[in-house]
Amino acid sequence: MLPEQFRCYLVTKDDAGNIRGEFTHRPLAELPAGEVLIRVAYSSLNYKDALAATGNPGVNKIFPHIPGVDAAGVVAQSGVYEFVPGDPVLATGYDIGANRWGAWAEYVRVPQDWVVPLPEGLTARESMMLGTAGLTAALCVDALERHNVTPDSGDVLVTGASGGVGGVAVAILSKLGFRVVAATGKLSAHEYLRRLGAAEVVGREAIADQTGKPLLPRRWSGAVDTVGGATLSAVIRSTRHFGCVAACGNAGGHDLPLTVYPFILRGVTLAGIDAAQCPLDVRHDLWSRLAGPWKPERLSEIARVIDFADLPPNIPAILAGQLTGRVALRIADGAEA
């Protein structure tokens, strides 16, 4: 029996343009159209969610709004034969929590082709400890492998390594046998990154470049860059012949100051990563890997789980860069803490 209302974190905007987020209840009938209704057990906190929660127009222009790009739980209602009530599932990205109501709620309704069966070897809790960040990191590692970057190729760099994507990338790459150099601006995160498997941890200044030279000494066989801007430029210019750089972030800026020389003189590949619109078949494959051979050994160190009620103070904290690793949200009462 479905409830008439559900609890959610609702973001509103008044006539004066003031943004407010609060816990409330809304009628289940207000959820957007879709074939699959999911009773959410866990969600997570991503940078994009925090932007939506504070009214950033680049993420969401529709109010009232429910953020939350990640959901894991069970099917509560289905209009398609592929899913039946009780099926454990997860859904991440697409327009969830952006231009349609998301998973900071007890229920979320989505199209059937946005839903992935929860793979064996991964609990709903663990899937949201990974969430979009985990899928993004997996896409980055997959890009390196597809471009023939192997553990024998040489050092692999991960920038912004103390963040969610960076931490998962460090853990996966080290598990696969790569020698990982983790770059971070947080001195307090050095020991954490070594525990995740980084062979070397350096400050962000160690990979920066002020010379503006079109090419820098060859250092990396591949890289996962979560920063963008001048950092990404320096990484590309210091990548070895036929290396690959997987780029998935712009915390350091959206401009990319460099020449074509790394591409035409060293054969470097710049692989753009977009987890939000990742094809469904790729999602199935990568979530299976995250549940199996790529599952981080120290997932409990990468992510902490908090109760839904404890969400609000974490929103400004992630925007200010004060969080290390991932934050998963326990939405359902009775779900594993």
C-alpha cells in the first residue's frame, strides 16, 4: 500500500528570489511521470546536489525542487515487466535531482531506462557510498584501460584526490596494480590517500606550471583529473607519449590554456567523462565491476553514512571544499546506519 505523502528535502524560491530548503511532506501524486517508482533507502550528497539545494540556476531553474542525483532502494511500483515491486535497484544521473525531482526523498519516480538492477556483491548502502562519484571514477579508469594505459606503463596521477571521485579513483587504480600519485590541496588528507592505496601523495603545487611552455617533462602514463583549468593543462602537457587523461571536473576552472602540441607531438588522448548521460549498457557493466573486481577495499573510509536529518550543515560544507571523501544519506528508517 503506497502512502499518500512522502518526506523530502524541498527547495523553494519566493517572489524576492530567496532560496530556502527544508524537510517537509508532499503528495505522492506530485512526483513526475515515469514507469518506475522507487522507495529510496539511501541517497548521497554530491557537489551538484549542493548547488541545486542553494538555487544555482546552472543546475535547476524549476521550483519547488527536490535535489538528489543518486538513489538506491527497492521498486515500489512498476509499469513495465522488467521491474517488479521489491526489486533492489539504483538510479543515478540523467535529470534526477536537476530538472526533475530527485532522491532526497522517501520516493523517486523515473523512466525505466534510467534504472539499473542492484548488482550482486553491492548493497544499497554501499552503492550510495559510491554513487555518481563512484560511477564517474569507474568511467575514468575505464577510459585509461581502453587507451592501453596499464600498470606497466608508469605512474598514474589523480588530481583533486581528496574528493569523492578522486578517492574512489585512487582506490580502484591501486587495487588494479597501478602506481598512483595522488595530488591534493589538503595536507590533512595525505595519510587518508595513502591508506586508499596511493604510492605517493603530493601537494597541488607539485603538478602546477607557471612557465606556460607548450610541453613539459613527461611524467604520467595516464591521469584522472577532477580539477580542470590550469591543472588539467599542466597534466596534459606532462603526459607521456600515447598516454590518456580522463577529465571529469572543473573545480579549478573551465578554461583550458594549452596548445595542440601534446596531441600531435605526443599522441596524448583527452577523454571527457560525463556520468550523467552515460549509456545504460555501460552503467550495467561498470556497476558490475564496482560490485566485483573494482570494489574499493576501504569503502568505509571513502564514505561516511549520515542520517537524512543531519544533511543541512553538510550542504555549505561541501560547497566550501571542507569535506573529504563521500557522504551517503540514510533516507529510510530502519536502513543500515
